Amino acid sequence: MFKMFVLSAALMAAGMTQAQTAAPASAAKKELVAKLLKLQQPGIEAMARQLVEQPARQMLQQASPALQRLPAERREAVARDIEADVRKYFEESAPGVVARAVNLAPSTIGVLLEERLTEDELREVISILESPANRKFQGLAGDMQRAIGEKLIAETRGDVESKVRALDQTVARRLGITPPAAAASGARPAVPAPAKKP
């Protein structure tokens, strides 16, 4: 009996959801969605920048072993050149991708919001996002990340670095490559970081 009730309720909810999504959004709902998208624009832009950064990060990871094999006197200069190339790539690519993401938001995220949230739910979400407490909390994101990051690095560096050295040596042995002198001595050359977000 209880299962039939749950099944009936689920079917009714699905029918109501379908009816709700089939109806065109009111002007008020469209306005709420536009406001919510504006509030979410920094997150949309950050996601677009991450998409641009991802291939560069992968290339840097792939370049790292080759960089380590370079003679020590060339390694730093080549690392700087690669870092400059990555920065140039980011500066040339990011603005267009970010602008395109912002332009696509209404026809992608906006459509989902119109279909799946009621006007009251949209108002509630906007109220939460605009609340002083939420703004203060979001403003603490960088400090929170720094606080845990610094402590985490300090407490795990030795263990992780020794495991990275062991992994370097294991992979080198499997590939039949003599591990670089830096890895054998325990010192790891600096790997250039991806360009900072503008």
C-alpha cells in the first residue's frame, strides 16, 4: 500500500514537473533568472578560465620530465620561456572564452533554471546569494584556502616529496631511463607554475 502511494506521488510529481517545464517562463521568472545569472557571473568566468588553463597545465606536466633532463645551465631559462609562453597563451585565449561563457549562460544555465526552479525558489536563492552573511563568507574563501593550504603543505611536504622521489625513480626504472641526478640526490627542480589569473 505504502509503495503504491509513493509510486503515485512520484508519477504525480513527474507530471507536475513536466507541466511546469512545458509552460513558457513568465517575464518575472525570466527577470529573476537574469538576476541570478548576473550574481553567478564570477563563477561562470572562473569556470571558463579553468577550461583555458587545463590544457596548459597538462602540457606543463608533460614538459616537466623533459625539462629535468636539460642541462642545469639551460633549465632555468627554458622554464622561464615556457612560463612566458603559457602566460601569452592564457592572455590571448582567456578573454574570448570568458566572454563566450557569459554569453552562453542564458541559453544554457538560464534555461535549466527556468525549467527546474519556481519563481519562489529563484527568489530564495537570490536572497541567499545577496545576504550579507553569504557575501562575508564568500569573501573569506581566499583566506580559508590559504589557511588550510599552508598548514596542509607544512604537515605533508616531507611525506609527499619522498613519495614523489620514489615514484620518479620507479617510473624511470620501468622506462629504462637513468633517474636524473636531481631526483637521485633528493632535490627536485622547480616546475613552472601555470600563469596566474589576470
